[in-house]
Amino acid sequence: MKTKRKLEVPNGQTMKSTLIVLFLIVLGLAGCKVQNLAVGEVSEIETAAIDRPKSVTVRGNTMHYIEKGSGEPVILIHGAIGDYTAWGQQIDALALTHRAIAISRRYAWPNQQPNRDDSFDCTVALHSNDLAAFMEALDIPSAHLIGHSYGAMIALRTAIDHPELVNSLVLGEPVVESLISGTHIGDSVIADTRISANLAVSHYEAGRDEAAMRTFIKMVFGSDESYDAVPQAWRDKWLQNLVEGICIAETQDMASLARKDIAQLNIPSLLIEGEYSPAIFRLVTDSLNAILPNSELKVLSKASHGLQGENPVEFNRAVGKFLRDNPIK
């Protein structure tokens, strides 16, 4: 029987303290040691050498990625304002048992990025097609896909359009608005999110990049205090990838996945949501768990939308077990 849970709003002070104490390591901890993160339960590992990525031409664009390990391929797909360093606390752990590949999607560092005034396509479909072409270029017939936020939506789109490429899905809080729209609470949280997204776009268009990023961080984590809590190097990373985050906010492609298509996916799926994540993420993840025929839900303790960065030990343990239980057939 699938795990069900009652949607509760966490205590504001508890959420705030947890976010600040843990820091929001959305972009990973590149090049430092991490304790007890390995899927195989090792005590200490070095994160991957993210400064030496590989690259491949995908649909006319250069896509950078890092790769480590051997065995069944696992492809990690970052969310908005991220890049492959979002998986700094997962790549080495996964590499103990799998061929772990973390990609930087089109427009994400260190790939070529559009100018701030350019008009460009950042839809889920575009990135899904890029992913399929990436797998073909690397001669990967099928893989486990692990996606966070917008990356989780891309993984879902790929499973719908190219089911033969996807062995299993690990989905960290995809914002599939079509699953909750039409309900009072769903329409309410969608409206609130879009107000914040529009405000972030307005700041960006006025050249107030830091204000745009603060608004974006508050939208996805429920508090903008986390922006001040993290080191400047992490804020610089977020700002470096802001251009695509603004495109996503403008495009509002969150309703592009149809409920009927998702309900037909019989791919083993692990859904991960944060204990303290804003309501829209928990509503969507719970709804996704209800309609997917072959899914299980993991509520990640002491975490908000940062998930794999905020509680990497528990995240890696859950993903490791899921991958062991669902080998490529």
C-alpha cells in the first residue's frame, strides 16, 4: 500500500531554523569531504572532480557532464538555477555501485548561456529531447533517471515520450501544476507561486539580479533568510545560472505534463519530498504518488526543497535501496 500523509504546514520557526542550520546546498559541495553519504555505507568519500567535466555535442549544443563509476547508468538532472554540481554529495556515493552521470542541462554552467535579453526555449520538452539525444550520443540504451525540481519534470517528460530509455525514476518535488489545478488549495498555491515568479522576473528585467534571486529562493524554500545564510560562493553560483531560472518563471511550463500521460507510466518510481517544503511541492508530490501505478513515497526529514543537499545521508540511503530493488532487466 502506498504511503499517504496529511498535508501540514510546518512551524515557521522550526522550518527557518532547520534551513539555516543545514544551509541550502542546492548546488552541492564541490571538492570537499562528506561523511556517511555512500550508497554502500562507507564512512568518508571525496566528491567528484567537478572542475574536469567531459563534454559532448547534443543537438548542436555542447553539453558538459561529470561521470564516475561503472555498471548500470544513473543520470542526474538538476533543477532551475543549478548545474551538475547540484549532485556533489551524490555522485561519488552512486559511483560505488553504478555508472553515475551528472549533466549540466542546456544553458547551465559551464555550457554556453544566452544573454539576459535573449529569447530562448527552456521548456520541459526541449530538455527532454536533449536528454534523449545525450543518451544516444553516449550509447546508453536505458538508465535510471534522478531529477530534482525542474529536472524531475524533465525526467517525467522523458519517461512519457521515451519509456524505452527509462528503467526507473527518482523524482524530487517536480512542480506538475496539472495534478493540483482545479482544486481550491491547488489553485491557491499555484497563484501564490506565480505571483512570486512574476516578481522575480520583474526584478530581473530591472537589473536587480540579487533581488530576483532572493525572491526565487523564498518561493522555493519558503524563506529568503537562507540566501544570507549560505556562503557568497554559493550565491554567486545561483546568480550564474539565474538566466534560465527567469526563463522558466516566464514560460510557466509547469502545467505541460498531462495527468492521463503520467497515470499510464508503470515505471518504478521513488518520490522524495522534504518535510519542510512549501505546500505546492508537497501537494504535487502526494498527488503524483496517488496516480502513479508503481510508486513509493519518501518524506525526507529535516529538509525543504533542497532535498539532496539538505539531508544527503538520508537521501542517498533511500536512493541506494531503491536502485538495488530495481535493477535494469
